[in-house]
Amino acid sequence: MRQQLLTEGAKELSYEIREIVKKAEQIKRLGKPIVWENIGDPIQKHHTLPGWIRTIIADLALQNDSYSYCPSKGILETREFLATQTNQLGKVQITSEDICFFNGLGDAIAKVYQYITPTSRVIGPSPAYSTHSSAEAAHASHEPLTYRLDPDNKWYPDLNDLYNKVKYNPNIVGILIINPDNPTGMVYPFEVLKKIVAIAKEFNLFLICDEIYINITYNGARAYSLAEVIDDVPGISMKGISKELPWPGARCGWMEYYNRQHDADFNRFCQALDNAKMIEVCSTKLPQLAIPKILGDPRFKSYREETNRNIGRRSKMIAEILGTVPQLTFNETFGAFYNTIIFRPGSLQSHQSMMIEDVSVRQLIEQWTHESMPLDKRFVYYLLGAKGVCVVPISSFCSELQGFRVTLLEEEEAILKTTFTAIRDGIVEYLNS
């Protein structure tokens, strides 16, 4: 090309959660059934929305107005409903003008990092959800900047690591929190959140909190929202309905801006995000119309509580199957849809394998694996070929740890037990080979 076409930052874009599907589909075409544990889609895992929710959506779909444009920031009634929900927490107070809708949080995340000065950085957790880490790295044309989540301490953040990185890197302008966390299933304790807020306040930073799973907790846990702990620090909460309803195909998420009146630069940043949405005209209208009707329905609370209990029950079942394997670091989960399981140092080696009876499948796996690839990715490929289970390597979540992420979503108990027994058996075979 006459000039360099691709930015350096584009090299940092990756999404193994979807990329591994390409490998699994090749194996599937050879006749091997695949169990999909790579992505947090409850619908794919046999979750059925209650009839009353589907009726609300169907009735809205029959209304002609559902097919028109809506205001660029989102439907006013819906934004007022959401602002009231946040204000009822009794801490930060917002108005409808502090809320802007996007086409899913992926769209919102891209916008946030797109309009930050390229030399400025947002530090996020490691392991990191790929959409955040890739977007931040792409905007900076540099590898992601992270603080450590500690698998030996319930996946809680290493606050000393965070503090020192913020202190000694003046390019850091913001801290990312994912609560409850993806990929670990950790829920941030109140005291930890307050300490992160204190760091942001000391160094004049803003906070981003991805709260897509904020109402998905179980086994006695309670997730505190950013609005409850942020005090007067500027911040953005990211929320949506893809996981909570769930309605992932709706592509409907929103941002809530907190304390923009306290910092002129942050206020201009929020205005730029709103302006970016105006250029695109608006986000998807039908799910916006549905939000107050569904989330405001008295039946929704009990539905969500029951669904959370079921996820918690499955979490404990998985713990019973995988939690006693001595070569693994296993943490019980309390929020979101996932568990991240880590191999203890030295457990994985480049010569290990599993028996794959199908010659064509075995040849594919041998073709895909090589000594220079991350050892956990190599294990994941062998698990895919031998057991037909598709998980995601943790090395793809911006981490030096070696392990894999699974979901807690399979609603058919027999399938869940069979799947995770196969994972356990595959681990034992692989490590003993």
C-alpha cells in the first residue's frame, strides 16, 4: 500500500473465546460431537426465558413504534428507570442525562478506549476479559497494562501491585474493575473496592467498572456496585441485559457516568462518548423498551434469585469434580458464569498428550500444537480433540498463568456431570502421559 494501512495497535486485537470455535468446528466436521464451554451464553446451554418475559417482548414487537429510531442516548423512560434504580442505593445520585445506551457492552468498551488519549493508559485486572484488554492495548499500540488477581487468595486483586504500578506510571489515567469478575468468578469484597477507590482518589484517576454480572451472585455472596463505593471519584459503570435477563442477542448495554460534575476533563470525556453515539444515531430500540417492563416487574426478582441459586448449585457440583485434583489451583466461585482453573507451576509439559482414537482428529491436533505455543493452549487443544470439550486457555486472557476457563451454565445436570468428569479424566491422563 502507498502508506501503512494497519495501525500497530491492531496487532493487539484478539478474542480466543471465539477463535477456538474455528478449531472446534473443524473437529466437529470430522464427526466428533463438541460440548461448548467457551462462551457465556445461557441460551446456548438450555436456559429458557419465562413465558411472561417473552410475552412482554412479543407484545412490544407488535407495536409499530418499536421499529423506529429512538433518542441517541437511549429511550428517556428507560434511562429514568435505570437512574432511579441507581439512586435508590442511596449513594451516588444521577439523572437520565448520565446514562447512554450502546449496542452491547462490546460497543461501549470500544468507545471508551477509542477516545482516551493514545499515550494514556487504563490498568485492568489479569487474568483479563479479552474485550477490555484487547481494546485498551489496541488504543495504546502496546501490550495491555494489568494488575494481578491472585489465585492463591480467592482471586482477589493484589493491591500492592496495583498501587505501585499506578504510582510509578504517570500515564495511567484510569483503573478497570470487572465485578463480579470474568473470567474468575470472584466477587470483590466491599473493603477491596474501597481501597481501589482510595488509590484512584490519591492519584486523580477515574474508575471503570464492568458490572454486566452485578446481579448474578450466589452461594452467599453479595456484589457491591460502583455507585455504592465511589464517593466523589469520577467513574463509569457498564451494565447490560445480555447476562442478567439473559438476552445476549439483543446487543443492549449502557454506561452510567458518576461524578462528572467534579472533574471538567472527565465531563468532556463523557460528552465525547455521548457525541460518538449521536453520530451512530441510536442503539437497538426494542430491548430498551423492554427493560423497565421486565426489570420493574415484581416477578423478575424471584426469577433472578432462582436462576442464581441454580448457577451456585452447578458451581458446587463442578467443585466436587475438579476441586480435589492435586495439580490444580481451584477456587470456589461466587458470581458471574465462570470458573478459572489454574495448573500448578511445572504441571504442564510440552510432551504431554491424550489418546485420540480418530486418526483425522489426531492429525489436526498434532498439526496445531507446537513447542512454542502456550502450554495451557496446547492442553486445551488436546482436550478438544480427545474429549470434545471446548474451553478457553487462560494465557489468552492476558495472563502468564496456565489454566482454562469453563462456564457454569449447563442446565441439564447429566450433561454437566459427564462434561466435567471428562475434563477431569482428560487432565489426569494428560498430566500422567
